[in-house]
Amino acid sequence: MLSIRVPSQIRKLADRFKSTQDCSYGALCAFFALHLFGCVSLCEAARTLFWSPSVSSLNEAVKKFSSNRFMRRQRGSILRRFKGGFDPERYCYAIDDVPVEHFGKKIFRIGAFKHGSGFMRGQRILVLALIDKQRGVALPLAYEVLTSTKEIDHKKASDVAVDVIESILKESFPSLPCVFDSWFDSFALMQRLDALGITFIIEAKSSRKIKQNSAPGARWKSWSEIFHPLIRRAVKLSKTENSKEDRRTRYIAERCVFVKKRSKMLKAAVVYNKLSSKEAFAYYVTNDLTMSGANIWEFSRARWHIEEMFRILKQNFSFGKLPLSGEAGTALGVCFPMALLISFQLETEIWTQRKCTVGSAVKEAREHSLNDVLTDLKKGSKRMTLLTMTSRRKIERNTKKPINPTADEIKAWKSSAA
């Protein structure tokens, strides 16, 4: 991808955040553009974005990057856009972690951890997102890079999740229901959310023991012992605005129960794929005892939008792929893709004039940039820029840092142009 001009949308985003950073406006535009065009290194960005500052200048700008100010500005713009109108029937929070593979030695909080059926080396980034259940989109609000158990300042993911929720509540975000997967099935997490007055919906582990009343002599039972005999009700959730297919019908049994090690009652919903299924699809619990099983299932399905958000960030915006060392380098590779995603989700009209997915809109923006390059080449305009392009694309420097034209090259070019 060749990009002679700075896309106007990138300038608008850079204008929004320039007062939060101590780096140059050109560096901000370059950081946004390199993620938009899928660059995975500063050298690749310098070769692709010929208007950008040099690699050395970009490196200095990375060291000055302030993620706290950047994300506060982003959250502030979301609050102003919604004007405090977050309907709890439509919006909720979701928290999940995403693995980002890295191999450098100086990457911030890098480590080896279990992923899927094996192990991987990299980072685990915990993200809190605002979910719009009607549209079926997730907007990232805050993040933290999780520490490994070997680090001195290690904090459990459940504790980090509550800290992140507390931080956005202090910035005037509403107290909406929050959804978690089974990785966060922790009694300590439940207690802290109770204290904050947050309604939680958590996918419970199948190994949990439960009982129907708090009597000391009541026997602890398995999920199947209590829920399998109950009446199951068919639930079919409505399609979101972005979904293409109808949702499947599920069958839900619900009841208030006590979970072992927790003194307070929880509302539980067990979801089955078929009316006669002997094995459950999943188990969910909430501290809202009045919530229906259908609503619990709706909230749990809304959590899937954060998984879709991670896929979009990785596929389209080089999320976490920059191999930059230090905390600022990691933050830059996370914050800029998030800001781009939010812009594509909330400001669709500035990127495309048609209804399409974020991936299609990104491809359209890249094609517009390529067409601008072809137009400039056809007209013979921006000739000095073309000299810079040629210099930064020298084949003999493919494995080295790209450089701008030397004084002798510029002098020779001016002589030939005259």
C-alpha cells in the first residue's frame, strides 16, 4: 500500500488527541495511519507512509506517548456522544482478556502462558468494553496488561477487572450490568462487584456445587441434579442490526440457588441446546434475583461481541503487533487500534457512504488512498514526495532502517528536473 496523502479521517482523529500528547502532529497521524494500513513495524510505516516523520522521530514519539491521557480523552468523547443516555436494556459492559503473541525479550509484561490446548509466549491484555446489544457492537473503554504469577507486582485478573470498572465509574460512566466468561468465576470478584452495586452475569464452572436453601444440613448437589428435572422454556433472541442469520432456539431452566463458598443467593440459568438434552450448553449466575432466564441468556450472548471486537482489531488494525519495548510501546499498539475501531463504529459516515462491515470499510479507506497515489502519479504532481518514496524503498535497505534522500540526491534531482 502506498500513501502519499494523509487521509482526512486520520487528520480528524489526530486533531482529537493532539492536546493529550507531547509528540508532533505528524507522528500522531503516522501512528493512526500505520494501524489503518496494517503496518507491523515503524520501518514498514516509514516505507509505506512517505509523509511520516523518520523512524528515529517516531521512536522518540513512542517514548513520550501517554496512554492514560489518550484513553481518558477517548472515553470523554464517547460520553459526550451518548450524552449520558445509556439504556440498561440496550447497553452493558463485558470484560475479557485477549492473548497477543510476542517474542522480543524487552516487551512489556511478556511471558509464557497457557492458551487453548498449548502454551504461547506474549502478553495477555484485559479489556473492558461497552456492548450495544441492539447493534451488536463492542466499544473498548479501558484495558490493562496482565502480569504473570512470577512478577512481584502480580495481580489476579479478577482484581484487575474490578479496578478497571471502578476507574470508569469515577469518570461518570453509568453502573450497567457486566458480563464475564467462566475464567472470571471468582467469589472474590462477586463480593467486590456486590460492594460496588454492579449487577454481574458470570458463566459458572460446571464443577461448582449448589443447593436450593441455606440450611446447614442441606446437601450440596451438582447442576444436573437440581436443574435437569426443571421445566425448560424455549428462548430465541432477536437478531442484532449487524447479524445476518436468525439465532437458534435454546431451552432454559432457571432457579435461585446458593453456590458453595458464597453466603448470598444467586439467580442461576442453565441453557440447553435441545428440550431433551441431558448435557447443558452452559451455566450462568447473577446477583440480580429478579432477572429472568431469557435476560440472563441475552446478556451472556452479548458478551460474544467483545470476542468479535478482538477479531476485528487483530485482522484490520494490527492490534498489539508492533514489537516495541517498554510500557509506552505496548500502550501505543493497543490504544490507536481501539480509537480507530471506535471511529469506524460510531463515525461510519466519514469512512464510507454505504452500509458494510468494519473490515469492508477499512479496505475501502485503503483503496481510496491507493487511488489518490495513482492520481498523483498520473498528474506528475508531488515530485519531491516521489523522490522520498524512491529513497525509502531502496532495495538494498530492505533489511535496514529506511532513510530520506541525501543532499547529493536532492541536488541531482533538482538538476535533472531543471
